[in-house]
Amino acid sequence: MKKQVAVSILALSLGLFPFQTTQAAWDSPTLSAVSNGLDAFWGGILTRLGIRYTYPMVYSHRNIELTPCGPSLLAHYCSDSNTIHLNMVQMDKLVERVGDSAGFFSLAHEYGHSVQKHLGILDKNLPIVVLELQADCLAGAFFAATDELGILEPGDLKEGAMTAMMTGDYDYEHTHHHGTPEQRGRAFLSGFNDPKSCFQ
Ligand SMILES: [Zn+2]
């Protein structure tokens, strides 16, 4: 995904035209630009719903560290502290295998959980699989916004869908079942094609 995503999304909300394009990257400036873009995107939507969005803090861990809700193994969101934790060693490996949007999908998915918190969805005691598939869908909605701005690069969508599928599982019996690879890939693409479908 291109670096000026945040600027472009801010520009979009101000009705301005996106700026020049830059090279795709998975580095900390791009990560914080995409994070700012997610803040702006969801901030705008929640504001229109009359909800004040407290942006989640994003922490990049180089090691497995204890976060407010468990060790930083890959990527997760802690609801109580409204924080996102990325294990950058694992993220880098994922990006190396799949591409930069594997990392941005993961970040957008975790932002999806922060949106669920603000909408009161996390308080509803829903099965984890329902929450996970909706977070994939919300990640797809963000990818759609970046596509509208012309900053989604060829392959980004496929990388996002692949990452969603890679993190699926078939542990139906397990309470931590996140959805099958097919369900997760489909949820992401559904959010991309029709963001409203995330709330149906
Ligand atoms: Zn999740």
C-alpha cells in the first residue's frame, strides 16, 4: 500500500485530491501512515454515527512481550486498554511471504476490533468467530477506501485476502475458532465489495 494513505484519506475527508504516489513499503513510516489513515477513516465514520472514536494506540514489539491481554505473538487487540500489539518479527516474516498488504490487513483487522468496541459489539458476548469475521470484513471496508483513493496497488487486495485465509482454521470445536480460511477470505472481500455487508 502506498505511503501517503493517511494524507489521502485526510484529503478525502476534506474533499481534496490525493497527493503524489510513492513506492510500496512495509516500514515504520508507512505503518504509521496507514495507522493514521485508519484513524481518519474510522474516526470519520464513527463521528457521523455520533460516536467519538478514541484511536487505538499501536505498539510494535520486537520480542514476545506481555501486553495487557497476553503475549505479543503475532497481532492482537486489547479491548480494555484500546491498544493494538504487533509482533514485528512475525509481521516481517508474513510480509516477506505474502507482501506489504499482509501487514496492513493485520493492522486493519485489529482496528476492526477497536471499531467493534466503540459500537458496543464487543459487549454483546458474541461467539469469537462472528467477531473475527466482522473484523475481516471491516478490514476489507478500509481496503475499499484506499482503492477509491487510488492508493491500493495491484496485488494488495489479493495479499489481504490471502492473509485472511492463512489465518483461518478448522477448529470448529475450539472457542478460539476464527473462521475457516474460506470464510475469512470471503468476509474480507465482502467488506471490500460492500462495506455495509459487515453489519448485516
Ligand atoms: Zn481478530
